[in-house]
Amino acid sequence: MSAASRDRWRKPRMIRNPALRWALWLAVAAYVIGTIATLPVNWPRVAEGFGRAAQIFGGAFPPSFERSGLLIDGFLESLKIAILATVGGVLLSIPIAFMAARNIAPLPVFYLGRALIIVARSFHPVIVAILFVKAVGFGPLAGVLTLIVYSVGFVAKMLAERIEEIDFGQVEALRAAGAPTLSVLVYAIFPQILPRQIGLSIYQLDSNLRASAMIGIVGAGGIGATLANAFGRYDYDFALAITIIIVGAILVSEAISGQIRKRI
């Protein structure tokens, strides 16, 4: 071995014992193989599914935009759901984020804020949408409530982490000057978290627009409900047209939100 090879630095392995490292790899491989082997997969049905998939794709081309009125109505409803849910979710996320910031909130309030965030993040939006559909019925109200919960789970968590990273010297300076709590929040904390708050709000609006199409499939309104109805009627060409509109809207939304985030 040359001197250059001996002097070259190499990142140490996480598991330095070779026997233990190989045993871990073998255990992981055995678990993956065992999981795949024991999955209850109906392979004959899977084989039949290829034929059904070919039938669906064959009926989807060319896409049909004849019922453009339903497309526009569904998309506008999804847009309204996303905007209302973003506004409501962000407004709820701000106080919850302050509750969940350990450097500001007392310990009992901190635990309560973190518990609210954990609950909001624990369930997939489709599951929450099913619960709200059962509670308030089919339609956009269930979608708005679902995406408010979805927004709180993300925005409150990220904003709370940003609050915990602030320069606390400004807070201590105002407190030492005798400023009340509200003045400390307005003049010492809000200016430091405002850029993050704006960025999170824009991102969440983009995310809610995507999610509104997904939760609509279970009856929570929006263009997803239009898509589910099209599949239910075996209108695969209309379903493909709806899918194209959804993808196009998400691409436009992503481009716009990306440009806005760059300018913040």
C-alpha cells in the first residue's frame, strides 16, 4: 500500500464490525424476502388485471373534453376548497405554532400544542375526509375541513420549529425594557418568522390544490368527485380529460408558487 493510500481519509462506517454489518444486511434481506413471500397476493387476479387495464386505457384514448362545463365547475370548486382551507389552516396554525414552541410556551401549553400537531399529522387526508364526509355529508365543506386539519399538521409544525430557531436576544431586550407580551410577539418574533410564514402559506396552498383532487374521490367535493363519477360511469375518455386538467393545474400552480417563493 502506498503512502498516499494510507494517508487518504475515509469516512468511518456506521457499523465497524464486519460480521455484525453483514449479519444486519442478511437479516434485512431475509425480512424483505419473507414479507414478499407471505403477502396475500392473488396472482391469477393480477394477471387478469392487465387485461382490464388495457381495456381501460383503450377506452381512455382519445380524451373527451365535450363536457367541459363539468370540468370547469369541478376545478373551480377544488380551487375554492384549497383557498378556504389554506386561509383557515394558516390562521389556526399560527397560535398552535406558538403553543408548540418550547422557547416561548410554558411546559403544559407546549405539550398541548405538540399534541394538537401530532393528532393533525397522524391521519392521511383521505381518512380524515371519510370522517368528515360521514359527519357533515358529501360536498366541499367536508373537503375544506379535511384540508384545514391537513394544513395545521404541516404549517404549525414547521412554523413552531422556526420560532424555536429565532434570535432570542431581541425577545430578551424587549422584555428587559418592560414591553408587554403582545409587543414582544409583534416586534421581536413576528418579523423573524414572517418570511417563513409566507413561504409556508404559498406551499400549503399548492399542496392543498393537489390534495383536493385526492379527497374528492371519497366524496369531499372538487374535481376529484367529478373524476370518481366518471370512473363510476365507465367514461374513461372523460376521466383521462379530467386527469390531464388536474396534472396541468398542478404544474401551473407549482410554477407560480416556485416563482413567488424565489422572490420572498
